Amino acid sequence: MKIDILTLFPDMFAPLYQSIIGRATSSGIAEINTVDIRKYTLDKHGKCDDVPYGGGAGMVMTPQPIVDCVNAVDPESKARRIYMSPKGKMLSVPLAKELAKEDNLLILCGHYEGVDQRALDICGFEEISIGDYVLTGGELAAMVTVDALLRFVPGVLGSEESAFDESFSDNMLEYPQYTRPFEFMGREVPDVLISGHHAKIDEWRREQAKALTEARRPDLMKK
């Protein structure tokens, strides 16, 4: 999988080259490129934003640098193009799995008060949100999206079962996890987990997941 991330702040993406995602890129399973939009502006002062028509607070990213950057990075329109936006479709496990099947992704990170709508329309961006809140820019949202979808790309995780045995994988929160030591500060691991009886362990985990979901996210139970 190849992922190109268009941003005004490429230095923000250092976390994507660490830990599990970092190993995936170093091993060649995924290729992540951060592209500085500012290098494509025709403004002699390097500007990529301007005041919004109609008035209002803040600045809006201008269309020219974005369109030229997209055309340079994806000239044959091979990539699925995504704009990180609080107005977009909510990121979910099904959507992450869908994105993980793509060979090429191009992700645009807005900043300031957003992006000139013409750039989005001309380049054919779809909008994706990571939650009902607003960030100062799309960079953090892009990192969350990339991390979430790459978990479903074969070979990224150490165990292929890991991504399918977690919170939201079946519209329920994940059951509690325990490891050594057996007793810690007077608290012991539930006996069923050391019983060796896999059917009982699975039953206990399903019960715990259901109870947690009902208590914390009853909206998920409706699904």
C-alpha cells in the first residue's frame, strides 16, 4: 500500500515512522510519503492561505497549491483521495477495513479554517472525520486514520487475529486483558483465564465485552 499525505507541516508525522507502523514501512509492507504543499504554491512569498470570501475569522487554504500538489503526486488519478474534515463520514472499523484494501491513498490535511471548496471538487476528494470535534489541522486526524487502516493490511500486525479481536470489531468493546504476575497489589487474575478451558474463556470474554458495552456504549448494542 502506498499512502501520500499532503500537508503544510510534514514534520508532524514523525510518529508514523515508529513502532508497529514504522516496522511496516521499513519492511516495505506500506509506503508513507509526506508531501509539503507549500512547495507547490506560485505565491512569491510562499503563501498557501488567504482571507475567506464573505468574511469570517481565520484563513482558508487556497486552491492552487493543493490542486498542483495533487496533480504532481497522483497525475494518473490512481489514488483514492481523502480530505480529513469534521464534516466527513465518520471513521469506523468497516471504513478502515475498506480503506485497507486500496493500493493507493492520497490524504489531504487542511489547516486554519479549512480548504477552498473548489480544490476539493476539482480533485475529487471524499471527506472523512475521526470524531465530532474540531482540531487545529488535519495532521493528527490523518495519523489516526493511517494507523487504524494499516492494522488491517496483512503483515502489519504480529498476529493476523489481533485486528479482529478488539473493541468495535463486532460492535462491542473489548474484554479486560491480564498478564503476569498472577497477583498484583492484592488483585488476582480471574481464575477462568488460567483454567486452560478455551470454551469457558471465550464465554467469559463475551460476557465481559457485553457488560462493558452495555455500561459504557449502549449505542453500540443497538447495532
